[in-house]
Amino acid sequence: MAVPDKVLDLVERFGRNQEAYRRGAYNETQVRREFIDPFFKALGWDVDNEKGYAEAYKDVVHEDAIKVGRATKAPDYCFRIGGARKFFLEAKKPSVDIKNDVHPAYQLRRYAWSAKLPLSILTDFEELAVYDCRIKPDQADKAAVARTLYLRFTDYAERWEEIAAIFAREAVLRGSFDQYVESSKLKRGTAEVDNAFLQAIESWREQLARNLALRNPQLSQRELNFAVQRTIDRIIFLRIGEDRGLEPYGSLMALLNAPEVYSRLAVLFRRADDRYNSGLFHFRPEKGRAEAPDDLTLQLSLDDKLLKEIIRGLYYPDSPYEFSVLPADILGQVYEQFLGKVIRLTAGHRAVVEEKPEVRKAGGVYYTPTYIVEYIVRQTVGKLVEGKRPGPRGGVSKLRILDPACGSGSFLLGAYQFLLDWHRDQYVADGVEKWAMGRNPTIYQAAGGEWRLTTGERKRILLNNIYGVDIDPQAVETTKLSLLLKVLEEESAETLNRQLSLFQERVLPDLAANIQCGNSLIGPDFYDGRQMSLLSEEEHYRINVFDWHKAFREVMLEGGFDAVIGNPPYGIVFDEVTKPYLESRYVTFIRNNDTYVAFIQKAIALLKSDGLFGFIVPNTFLLGPYFDGLKRHILETTEVHSIVDFGLNQVFAKPNVFTALLFLQQQTESAESAKTVTKFAKVANPQSFPQSLQFQLVNRETLNSLSWIPENTLVARLLQNGTKLDDLAWVKDVGLNYWTQGRGKTRGGSIADRVLYNGEQRNTEDRPYLKGRDIDRYSLTFGNHWLRHDYQELLDPKVDTFRFSPEFLQRQKIVYRQTADRIIATLELNLKVRSKLTRNRK
């Protein structure tokens, strides 16, 4: 790529006047306008938004250069593609020594690391430095730490092709920027912001739990969990508020100057109650509030030393975090992991933090990637708003969007953000003079000239449109926190104070009626014919029945929700108390750990006529024989709009969880009048999703209760011909779940715990045991799983139904992977031969 004449002119002019520019009188604003802006225009960026893109899609966002306290200000430039951040640029005046001064480098790296951006630029035009911002910044770092490229202005012409290949807008669109990121990835020292922040708040939880349990022996386990999470949430909320200019900078830090830190922190909490009106700060009875006030936490005792350590670690220079740019979805990812653990009180009232049983069984917590959330929202909420008008009386104001297992709120945040952007763009297109005037304006013009929604409008949209339920009270509070922070995302102290003074209205809404705690699958009829006294208080709390018609009375009277979206739980194993209820209420519910099928049925029941459904679920239901009831129910009650199958491409970090996106619409008439065509797509490469999706049209009549994978021709032919596999071959299923018929624990552990182990072989007679992940097409990779030779002696004949014979182990046989979108199988020789081959291979 040839060097543009404009760049040559900039270089020549800077060299000619270099000494004058390096004097302190030549400031940052001047160098931005005269050199940096035209430099990046030459790289193809629409720096001044000359194309007139809507606010959400501007190429370059110029952050307001307003100092937050004495330490930080917003990044000078944010370069974006399609509204998604790609990199920051921090500008300095030429008198700053970019190459050696540690402070500008630390400042830039804090911004980009907190925003989870891999690369960002520091420049005064005289010098340009590129930093790998995946490396956790430390105030002791020298300016060269994590720097991947350093140029002087005299290098620009000679190395223009290299610069343009990474940072030109066209190069970013082609993927060259991402390729450079991958090629320059440093293998050591990376600590991305979500992992680091998770470690920090997990440490706070452990320390707060121990200290509160020690100083407040009257606390119950439930009260302790509540107090710890509320304290952490409130501190984070106020600290983010400071960096965003909503709270006086340093308010928390000022608490470190005197004793009785917690009692003075409580004063800030009460002040926040007066200002924000959210359930996060709710300490006194108020008419019309759905939840009782918190009369517990402000009366507790907490040591000064611990609070001072936590608060000090949230401020520059000790803190690597820049909260003004910390994305809401990153906070959600952190909290999703955080919610995987719970505080338990020992007999001696000592606090212990441990993983929740259901999380341990599932192998961890896995957050839904943002690109999946955005796609599901566009295919549901996006279709609902088409052709509708904005405003308090517009059709969109009546839309109700639900996530029935909301977790940390990722889907509700995605839906809310979509609606915020849609409303703003619609108001601007409809005529700003119409919507920015009057007693209750919906938009206002910010200092930079862009149009923004007023806080009142953001509150109205949230309360009208967003609903969620989760069985975990901590998850409910996390969802509320994330949504409240989103309400305030574009506000400043000036706009909030104006609202308080003009409208005498507190800033945030009370979300208690919108985001509720309960078991989405189990209603109050659970207790019909059951003696409630037989269940302990803890069991009542754990089951947590939920009455949809009482909790969302108005919505249900109007027919239900317009959209149900989400990522339902996949592997929760229900106990003998709740399992019979689910089996009697859900025709789809067959296997105990396939929780998501019951969620699909419940979601369909909660939809109003023409309502839209979008879930990400395991793709085993597309072909699995155990899901006939689910597929029949879907076909009888809905129209199948589209299926996006990720096949063996993993969306989640968890191994061997293969997923599909399912989009349905509630039928308004009989099944015969349903649409005759369904769209089906197979994802070849998640990195290019959704741009690379190629849908094929499938005749709805081919969707029966068996296969929903149209390209699986072998299976389809077998099904059409009525041929059964066991007509062609001897078939035996020896999966561990079938050995035990789904039984739970006996003799102190599951059968798997007793007869299987991992690692080195303990006895020469123990036999290799294959898992699904060990099987590939035409090959095996033994994963060091062993079956004890004396396994039969370890079985309980009263409980364990075991159909696994020594004779079968010695057979040559074809083995296949159960969870797959196609046949993945190979020949397995007898285990003595295999064992020898395995040892030789090692």
C-alpha cells in the first residue's frame, strides 16, 4: 500500500516544526486535530463521522476529555467496527516522552485491559507505541513492558505498509488486525481482566465471609451469603460510579483516613438509597415497594483492616482496573463464575466457601458468549420491533421479554442494550425536535453532540420490557446490579443532579417486580396433596416454588410473554422429591439430567400467541432417541422457524458440550396451518459466525419425532426405510449411566466413583475404559481411564443393575460416540491387545 501524500505532508510538517511542537505550549488538542486525526483518516477511518452513521455504529468515538478526580480520564479515541470496540488510542502532547515515561503507558494499558481489548495505541505523533493489553498492568512496569511496536514519525513512510496492514480500517475488516493479535500473543504473563477481577472478588468474598461470621455469631448461613454479596455489590457499584463521574471521585478512598470504616461506609450506602432508589440500596419501608427493606447488613460489625485493604485495591495506582470502560458483559462473565460458589457455615460458625453441588457435577460454570446472545436477541427481539414505533405509547412499550433462567443476566442485558440502541436511533430518525422537548423528553444532546436517551426513558424501557427469573437469589441480585449499571452507563453527575432537582425523582428503578427469585419449573401445585410439614424449612427454600400468574399477573392476563430467550441449565439432577413432579407436569421430561427439555416446554407455555422463542441448548435433541416427546411437543405447539447447529464446534469452554440454537414461534391456530418450511444451518466455523451461515430450506413434514438433521442422509434413509440398526448388527449399549439406570449414590459414592479411576494403572488386571471424547472417526485416543478388575464385587445388587460382562470386554467391536451430530465410530480391538498398543505408543 503506497504512502498517502497526506501522510508524507504530515511527516514533513512535523519535522520542520518539531522543536516548536515539543514545547509545553503545544497541547494535546492541537496535536489531535492537526496530526493524529488526519493520520487515521489516511488509514480509512471516518474520524469525524462524515458518513453520518447512527451513534451505535460510528467508526470512532471521541471520549469526553473530562477528568474523573485527579487521576483518570476517558480514552481519547475508541476505534470500532459495527459498533464493536477494536482498539483504544490515547493521545499525548509531543513534550511527553512516549518511549520512556511509565505513566502514559500504564494509563493506556489500564483502559484497554479493563475493556478487554488486545491491542491499543499510545501516540503524540512524534512517537507511536502499540501495546499488548492482555498483559495485566502493574504500576511498577517500565514503559517497554508489553510494547509490541515502537515507531518514530520518521519511520511512518518507510513502514506504512506494516502500519496499514494492522490498523487500517479495511485491514481490520479483513481480519488482519485479529491475525496480528494472535501472532503477537505472549504466552507468559497474560491475565485477562475477567479472570483477574474474578480472583479479586472471590478473595473479598472469602475474607468478608470469615470476618462477618467471626464478628457476628448470630448470622445464619443464608444471612451471611446475603450480607457478603450485598456488601461487594454496593462497593463495586459506588466505585464504578466514581470512575464514570456519577459519584464524587475518592468517596470510598476517603473512608481510609479514620477508624469505624464500616459505619461510615453505611452512611454512603444510605446516601445512595436517597439518590438511586434501587433494591441494591433499600433500607427503609416505602409504599409500593415489592421487597422488604434490608434491616440486616447496616447493623453488622466488620473489621477496619479488611475493608481498607479492599478499598485501597480499587484505586490508582494500586488498582489495574479502569472502571469507566469495564464492559457490562465482562462484569456479567465474572459474576457468572462467582455465583458458582456458596458460603457454608461449619458447626463452629466458621465460614467456608465451596463450589455448589450442581456446578461441581456440571464441571464448572460456562458463560454464554456475547456473539451468541446478540444473535439470539436479533432473531427474537429484533423481529418483534420491526415496523413498530417508539415512545411511551408506541407498540414496543408493550413488549415483554423474559429469560426464565437468567443467571447473571447476560441475555437480559443483551435485550436491554438492543432496545436502548433501537429507541435512540428511532427517535433521531423521527425528528429530534419532537422527542427532545416538552416536560418528559426521551432524548438529549450530550456535550460531544451525540444524542442519548434520558435516564427516565432508559428506566421506562427497562421496567416495561425486561423480565427474568432464577432459582438462585444471588443470581437475581447480580442481574439487577448489571441492569442498573446499564441504566447509568451514559450518565454523568451533572445529568443525574439535574434530574433529581427538576423532577424530584430518584435515578434508578426498583427491579424487584421484574427480576424475581423462584423455581421456573415448579409451581405452587407442587404442594397439592402433600403434607408441607414433612418438608424442612431448608427444603422449602431449596425447592423455591414459583407462581407465574401471581408474580407476573398483568403479563399472564394479557396472554404471556412476547419473547422467551436464554441458555437454560443443562445438567441439574433432580432429587426424588422434585423428580416425580417434573415427570407428571412435563411430557418432554424423560431423563433426569436433561433439564433443558423441561425449560423448553415451560418457555413455550409462557409465550403469548405469535410469541418468539430463542434458546441455546445441547444439540443431542436433534437426533437423540430420548427426545421424541420434546420434538413431538415442539411440532404440535409451535412453528419451527430455524435451527442453527454448531455440530462438534464448541461454543462453551466446557469440553464435549455441543450446542444448537433453536428458534420457535407460538402457534396461533392449529398445527395444520403452521409454516411449511424451516431454515436449517450448520456452523462450519464459529469465528465467522453469523456472517458465514448458509441456511437450507427444509420441508416441515420431514421434521418428525426422530431426526432433525437434514444432511444426515444415512440416518434419514434408515429411518425412512424403517430399518433398525439391530437388524443389521448385534447392538449393546454399555454407557455407565445405563449400567446404573440413573441411580444416585450408594455406599458413600456413585458407581463411577467406586469402579472407575483416572491416571496410572493401579493393577495389571484393571481394564482400559473408553469415554466419548476418546473416540474419533477410525481412531482411538486412550485417556487413562480405568475400570477396576474387581468391579463386580463393588456393586450393590439391590441398587446397581449392571449389564457389563467380562466376555463383552474381550470382544472385537465397533464403538461410537454417543453425543455427536454424525456417526463417529471406530473398531476397538480386544482390551488386552489395546492395552499393549497403548503402552507401546507411550
